[in-house]
Amino acid sequence: MRLQAHRADPLRKHHRALRHLAAAGGTVMTAEEITAPLPKVTETTLPEPGVVEAPVRRRSASRRATAAAQLLPVAVPPRKSGGTHRVSDRLPQPPTDAETLRYDGRNQRLLMRVSLASFTVLALSQFTFMLTEPWLLAFAPFIAFTIVYYVLALWVNFGTRDFDMPGHFERKDAWHPEAYPSLDVFLPICREEISVLRNTWRGVFDLMMSYQGDCTVYVLDDGADPEAAHAAREFGFSYLSRPETGENPRGWFKKAGNLRYGFANSHGTYIAVFDADFVPRADLPAHLLPYLEADPKLGIVQSPQYFRTHPGQTRMERGASAVQELFYRLVQVSRDQRNGSICVGSCAVYRREALAANGGATLIGHSEDVHTGFDLRRAGWGIRYVPVPLATGLCPQTADAFFVQQYRWCMGSMDLLRHPRFWQHGMPLRTRACYLSGFFYYAHTAVFTVVTPLIPLTLLLLLPGHVRLVNYMFIAPSLIYNFVVFPAWHRCRYGTEAWMAKLLYGWAHMFAITDLLRRKPMGWRPTGGKSATRANRRLWIGVGAYSGGTSVAWIAAAGYRAATWGVQFAPMFALGAFSLYTTVLAIRARKDPA
């Protein structure tokens, strides 16, 4: 079925003009030159932190004709450079029409069949291997844990259907309400690069101007940055910064407290949230609001966090982007059909009525999005996942920043697991399995970051007689799946940088879980903030000393055995070399200029 063409956007000509104008440095336009006028921007004194300004609302469609006749000069905010050269060179742009279809079709059957076959053969070989020596049963708990995790994930995904993409566009194109609901846009920030903020805000500005109902944009600044306040004024956005004292002082519960402050000082029927680096399409409301309008018990509609990969990015950006596709293209779609999709915060639209029952965002110092979504579900509100990329973001540019991001995500999810409200809330078993599958994922990646290199080292150092060429047929299906089928399944580039990212997030998950058990979480830092790239000493001890050390030992032992025992050790040498190469990439990613 062919997708219907997008409904003609009366402001499209205006949007193109704005983009050309931005490239020219921000020339003054008049209302005669555009289809709809922008709000006039004037120079005023910047607000004091904690002072709530009167919201700047984009006028509704019914008032455009009158406003257009006023012929007021409009200063279009120019794109200013800021931060490092490499950041500004790779600022994201909204997804194209073609990219909105990026996650259409999951090829789930192929992926699951090859995965199941390779996993079954590998599990049987590991079980047989453990029976050869009694002391090898020390690996049994880890193998059993892997089997439980795999079966749980299989149960969640098995039998789910692909998202109805043609139906989605039919719904979008048919949505023409007599009165469009009011929409607030929250832009929480905390000391991000001004070039990144301006880039995002231009996309939000287009969204605000094209939406046919009342739309108010709020910059929620927890960094009290005068430059950000000035830029918000240039775009005609409302600027809010929490006071240093009071009921909700700046820094209280981090991003959750910041979002609550915005919630308390806004009034729209729906609330869209975008992190500092996510640039939305102007038609995002038309994609997501129809779901909320059709179902009064739907509390959140979540779209993917979409990232591009291209050669101009750092290694870390390419790797971090590649490892996200599986979750947003396949896993979330399956979970949505089990009523177990999660809210990831940015690129989502919330119903104010649903948030009001929760007092706003759930008060927690990390991963408030996951906890807010769960608390709304617990209160009887639904969450819907729509796998249509509608905003493009920036991935962490350095390994340190990626570590902070992954640590925070893991900490938030695992914290939910240990909270009584997760176990006390009655939910269908398969819905609970969606959450448990996520918990198992974090625990599995953490454990096997440490355990995986011990298996080849055990064979090479203690049981070299068990290494025969014929035995490689048991791991061949797994190698084919991981090095051929799985990378080919991706629509983004899935190269060695993705393996590097997997190594780094394994360490991030391990430290997050151990810190959670010790009740000593690492201090919060925004992923894109200036402080997020500071080196984390224990990460590099783990990567360099353990991952690097075991890889060197692996290569040395395999090389020695190949020289003294025979060619059957050559494949193990190659796998060890790949492990070392991945570790070296991770270490080099630390030094990538941001």
C-alpha cells in the first residue's frame, strides 16, 4: 500500500525562506515576504533566575490573516557559531521524509530465526564443555543466566507484528480537528553548547510556527546561562530558570525538578519535550497528537530518539548511534504490543492531565523519563510507541560522555527494579516481562564484560586439548550471526565502532549496578554538558587493565599454542586480535576531540 502524500503545509515556503535566511546571517524580513509572521523580537532586560515571564504564545491560525496585514519587521535569529569547530560541523537537522520511514519493517523473523539457531548451538556446546571437567561448572550460573535472559526476550518479541506505517500516515493526514489543542514545548537545558541549543531551537521554532493551534515554547534552564536566556528571547520563547531557594530550588532532583518547574508554570493541554540536542520536524504534532486525541486514557506518545551516522562524526558518535537502532526499530515495537514500551523522555508528547495526577515528572535524580512513564502506567494511563523518527539528536562524542549516558540509563532502570512499587503494581505477566527483559539486558552486558574473556583464556591456558578445528562448527553460527547477519540487518552503518560502544556500555552497566548495590551513585552530569567529558578513572582502569590485559593474554596464549600445537588455534588468535582492536578503539575514542 502506498503511503498517502503529506498534507500540504501552508508554511513550507516560509520554512525554506527561514533556512536560506539563516545561512545569510539573519536578515530582517517583513510579513509580505512570508506566509505567516513571526513574533516581533525586541531587546529587553534578561529575566532574573526564578522569575516567570509571561509566556510568548504563537498565534493560532484564526488570527494569522489579521497579523499578516500589520507588516511588522521581523528579526530572524541567525545561526551563531559556538563551542568547538567539530561540534558545529555536525549539528543535526530534522529527519527527512525518507527517514521517517527508516524503521518501517523489522525483518524480525529472519533475525529471530538465525539468532535462535546460533544461540541454541552455542548453548549446547557450552553445556557439553562444562561437563568435561567438574570445576568448569563455575561457569554454569553465567550460562544459565544467559539462557533465562534470552528466553525472556524471545517471549516478549515472539508473535509481535510490524508497526502499521501506512495506517499511521492515514491517521496523520486525516487529522483536521475543528479546534486544535494547545501545546506546550519544554526545552530543558543545563550548560550545553550555545551552538547546539540554537540549532535545536530553530527546529522548534519551525514547529511552533507551523502548528495550527496555540503553541508555547519554554526554555527550562537549570544552568542560569545569560547567553541561553538571550537566545531564548531572540526566538520568542519563554525562559524559565529555577530560583536558588524555595520549594523547587535550582538543582533539586536535577532534570525531574526542572521539568516540574516548567509544568507548574505552563498550561497547555499537551506537552512535548526535547532534550538540548534533538531537532524536531515541524509536523511532529500532526504525527503524535492524533493518538492522544483518539484515546483519552493515553498519557504519553513516544517517538524514537533518532541518530544519523556519517564519516564526519567521531568514532564514539558512530558507535553510539549504531547500537540504538535495535531498541527503537525492533524492541520498543514488540514491547508496545505487550503494553510494556517505556518512555525515554525526549521526542515524546505528554498529556497534562496524566502528569497532573503525578505532580509532574517523577522526582528522581536520574532517568526520570522511565520512572514517570511507569508511574503514569501504574495510575492507569497508557503509553504508546510510534516508531517514526521525528527528531534527530546528537550522540555522545567521546567515550567519557558515552559512559556517563549509559551509566545514567542503567542506574535509572535498575533502580526501578528494586523499588517496591514495581513489584506491588499488578500488571499482565508479559507486560512485566518487558521491564524484566530490560533489567536482564543491563545485568547481562555487565556480567559478561568480565566473564567473556575468561572462557577463551581457560581453554588456552588450562584445556588446550579441547581446541579442535571440528569444534569451531559449534560457534560458527554465532559468529555468522554477530559478524554478518546482525550488522546487515541494520539500516545504519554497523561497524567496529559499534563493538567498541558495546564494550564501553558493558563497563558502564557494571559500575552502575555495583554503585546501586553499594548505594553510592556517581554524581549526575548532563550527557551533552561541558562537564560530561571529564575522564572517569575507573572506566579506563577497567578498559585498559582488564579488557586490554585479557586481550593481550588471549593473543599471546593463542599465538604460543598455534606455534606449538597447530593451526587449530589460529581462529582463537584472530578473535583475540579483534578483542584487542576493539579495546584500542575505545581508548582512542577517549581522545577524540569533542
